[in-house]
Amino acid sequence: GENVEQHPSTLSVQEGDSAVIKCTYSDSASNYFPWYKQELGKGPQLIIDIRSNVGEKKDQRIAVTLNKTAKHFSLHITETQPEDSAVYFCAARTGGFKTIFGAGTRLFVKA
Amino acid sequence: NAGVTQTPKFRILKIGQSMTLQCAQDMNHNYMYWYRQDPGMGLKLIYYSVGAGITDKGEVPNGYNVSRSTTEDFPLRLELAAPSQTSVYFCASRVPDGELFFGEGSRLTVL
């Protein structure tokens, strides 16, 4: 089955710096790659997603890149702000029913 | 439109007790999921359902049961609770090819 690995597990940046979180997946049939943000005591919420027919997608300060050949995808957050502090999860889904998640990255943005 | 509603939010069980975590969604989503989240870990899929009357196992189904008698409800049953089931449980739903919408979570402690 699908396996998703996520790095780093913890990331600390200064406010205004960029943050990059990387994931790899194992199933070459995966075609949908969402990123979720989880704030303390809350359920995860989608922040951006990318499908396998696209190499990059951007939404304001957030961007995601996908390298299908290497089976890598990454989340880039620019101009980080304290409210970006949270746990971020990458995930992968084939055309089926299951979404498999990475282990998460705890991002700290220091003011 | 409440989205995905989970009850209870917190529960303490004794070893060997049983309980049901409730999940309801009002978005008319066909697909529903139960995940568990252990400290420092990602989300592991327990069970999922693609419609009323249809359920299937995820990555970690042992010790749990589910049913799906209506589109709206997807309860998770724990029989003979064990300390290893101490976790935060998230219910989620989606339409085919759509994003997952999560509930706020149910924090379960088994002592």
C-alpha cells in the first residue's frame, strides 16, 4: 500500500523567513497530494493541494511543488508569520478511497 | 451547516470497557473516514465507508468496528478498550475526488 514519509518532524524559523517541508510517496499511482494544517486542539484543515498533472501551485504565501519522477512533493511557506505556527501534514491519494498521511511537521515561527 | 460533528470531545475509559464515538456530517458526503492520531505521529486510517451499508478496513482496524446505516452517521465502536487505544480520534468526510473535511476530534484515554 501507499506510504508517505515527511521531513523534518520539527522546524523552527524566524518570522519573515521561508519554511520548506518535504514529502515522498511510494505508490506511483497516487494522483492527489493535499496539505493540511492542524492548530492546537483542532482537526486538520486543507491549505493547498496539487494533482499529478500539475508541477506547481501557488496560493498567496503558500506553494506546493510536485516531482512525479522522484515521487517527491514539497510545501513552501514564504514570509512566515507567528500564526503559521502549527502542525502540517502532507498526504497522498490514488484514484481510490484512501488518503494516507505523513507523520507531520511541527512548525514554530519565532517573532 | 455544521460540517462534521464528533461526540464526545473527551472520554476516559477503564480497560475492558466499551464505547461508541459518534460522527455526523450534514454535507451529504458519500465518503466517511475514521483516523486516529497518536502523539507525534500522523493520522492512521482505521475504517472508511463509501456509502450507506458499505464499510472497509483501513491501516489499523483491530479493536474497532463501524457501521454506516445512513449517509449522515458513521459511528466507531471500541470493544474491550485497551491502553493502546488511548489516542485522539478524527472523523472526516468528502465527496469523490474532493478534499477531506475533519471534525474537531475526540480525545480518548484508557486507564
